[in-house]
Amino acid sequence: MLAAILALAAGIWLSSISEGIAQDRAVIDAGRSEVWERNLYKTFTYEVMANGFDIVLYSTLLGGTAAAAPAFILTNAALSTAAYYTHETVWDLGFGNPQPFGGWTLPIRTASYRVVSSAKNYGLGLLFTADPVTAAGFTAVSAVADLSFYLINDLAWNLYWPLEAAPQPRTIEIAF
């Protein structure tokens, strides 16, 4: 009889815990979905600015030909989109607090993307020119413009669609 009562109590307790866990997961999944959707739109607006500028640089600084332009545009767009979206999503999902470094979050976030984007730009410039000096020039000019685009885009999206702190699961204390 005691075993049956204990089993019933354990079953009720476990069902309440599993219900709470399910609610926590739903809240967390909704927060992740918001991040993924917002970053998709955010990536689009950034890439329109950055890739538009890179096309101008391709024709002027890299001396790109019309024949190679579609390959440059597609390669640049694919690499840039993947890099930006991944960077932003890792930042937004990797920290529970939208400002994990206090007032230093935006400069650190911007610097980390500058490293990723500059490496991509140098590789792309080298791929299409085979000249390290020209690729370095493309990277330097692109870095200045992309820095401006990144800051403008990030600040605008934080005003238009600010992310709340990532929801954290509740903790359950068990007292005996």
C-alpha cells in the first residue's frame, strides 16, 4: 500500500516537472525562432549594403571583368550571407543577455565580425586577382565601408526589433 502511494506521488511529481520542462522548452524555442527570423531579415539588409559596395569595388579596385562578375557576385553573396547570419545567430543565441559585455558588447561584436569578414574578403580578393597586394587593398577598403554598414544595420535593427534576454529554464528546488 505504501509503495502504491509513493508511486502515485512520484508520478504526480514527475508529471508536474515534465509539464514545467515542456513549458520552458516552448519559451526557449519561441525565443530561438525569433532570433533566427530576425537575423534572416537583418542579414538581408546588411548584405544589400555590403554586397552592393563590393560590386563597385570589384569593378574599380579589383579591375574585374564583366565575364567574371557573376561568379564574383554569387561567391561573395553566398560567403557573406553565411558568415553574417552565422555570426549574428551565434552571438544572439550564445549569450542569455543581449548585452553580455555591458557597454562593450557592440564593439566586441563588431570586431569579431570584422575578423570574419576581412578574412573572407581577403580570400575572395586573392581568388579573383591572384595578387596579395590587390587583395589586401580590397580588404582594407571593404573593411572601412563594411564597418559602417555593420554598425548602421545593427543599431537600426536593435531599434526596430530589439531582442529580449534569452529565456532561461526555471530551476526546480527539491527539499526533503
